[in-house]
Amino acid sequence: MRRYLVAGNWKMNSTLESARALAKALSSRFTQDETGFEVLVCPPYPYLVPVGEILRDSAVGLGAQNCYFEPPGAFTGEVAVPMLKDVGCRYVILGHSERRHVLGETDQLINKKVRAALEGELAVILCVGELLSERASGMTDRVLDTQMAGGLAGVVDAHLEHLVIAYEPVWAIGTGMTASTEQAQAAHAHLRKWLTDRYNAHVASRMRILYGGSVKGDNAEALLRQPDVDGALVGGASLKPETFLPIVEAAARLTRT
Ligand code: PGA
């Protein structure tokens, strides 16, 4: 069965002090490996090391919010996959809507990063999602298909074990406008069907598909109950223990045994 993954995307937030405090609160709550679900935090680059040190003996994993596709070398300002592995990252978030729409990342660039991370044995959370205008004009499925095909071009079956998809409707991110459970389930089922068609039913049935976009303690359980929702990618609510823990606890309650 697919294990729930609840991932906190801290984005460009926190200070060294608040990052440490949040890591301490989470590491003391999740002290040993919970077999039924997985918790992950993705702090900004400068805080990966201090946060990773605090999380080392806990069940909370460490992830990064971006990476570059080239091996270490002359790429001023970029961070390579082996560096993230070196400081203890298990995951990297790629294709996030803020990187697509604010930083201008294309499916081609995202694909290079996805392949470099997977080839470097760093698990990828690949984000896909439509704009409000695309949903309004009935384009949601087409946008998802394009982003999946672009992001996963050339990705072979052998690497899929380390891939997680996150469905994040752009209009729901940071807006408080969560997708309805029906909208989320429909998009997740569509993505799973895409995986069946592009790869096979076995791959599709094992792939975790997270929902992201204004997930909070009071809507997490209903979303996580959807048959094709396998976890949450949480932005704003992941910045404080009192807002993040209820989401993780919803996953713990629902953990499928
Ligand atoms: P949000 O962000 O929870 O603040 O809507 C989600 C995300 O961008 O991953």
C-alpha cells in the first residue's frame, strides 16, 4: 500500500532560530520511524545543515526545494544533487508553481533537474498543476498531461521508485482556496491514469500523489481520505508546529494498514 507522505515546504521563510525551533518540535514528536506514514521538511538551502542535524535521530526526513542539473562545477549560485545528498537530503521538490510562474522554469529545465536528481538517487517530488484560467476553460487535464510528459521525458521505470507527484492547483496555493475533495480526487485519478498509460498499472498503483494548495488541519483529513490522495505538500501551515502537526496527525489517524 502507498505510505502517506506529509511534506512541509517552508519556501523562502524562517530564520536560523525559527528553523531550529520548528525542527526541534518535530523531531521530539516523531522520534522513531512510523511505519504507516512519512514526514518531511524542506527548509531553504542555508538551513538544511542545522535542521538536518536536529532531525538526524528522528523519523522526520529532510528535503530541498530546488537543485541544479549539472554536476558540481562552475555554476555560480546553483546547488548540485550530490551536495544535497551530502547534507542528508532524501528528497527535492521540483517543478513547483512558484518556480514555473515566478522564476520562469520550463518543462524542459524541470525535466533536466528531475533526471539529474533521480540518476543521483535523490527522490523527487514533481509538482504539477493548472492556473485558475486553465481550469475555467476546461484545460486542467491537458495542462497536467503536458507537465507530466515534459517533466518525465526520458525517465525510465527503474527510477520511478524514487518519484512522488504533487498535484498543486496554482489557484489554491497560498490563497486559502483549497480544491474540493472531488476536484482533488478527479485530478489525482487523472494523473494515475496518465501513469498507467505512459508506464504501466503496477507503476501507477505504487506512485504516491500528494495534494498541495492551502492544506490545513481542518481540511487535511477529508483530502487524505480520497482514494488517490497519498499525502500533502504543505506550504504556509508547515511553518508552525501547531498548524503542521494536525495535518500529520490526520495522516497518522488514517494510516492504512
Ligand atoms: P500552501 O502552499 O499550503 O501555502 O498553499 C503549498 C505549496 O506551495 O506547496
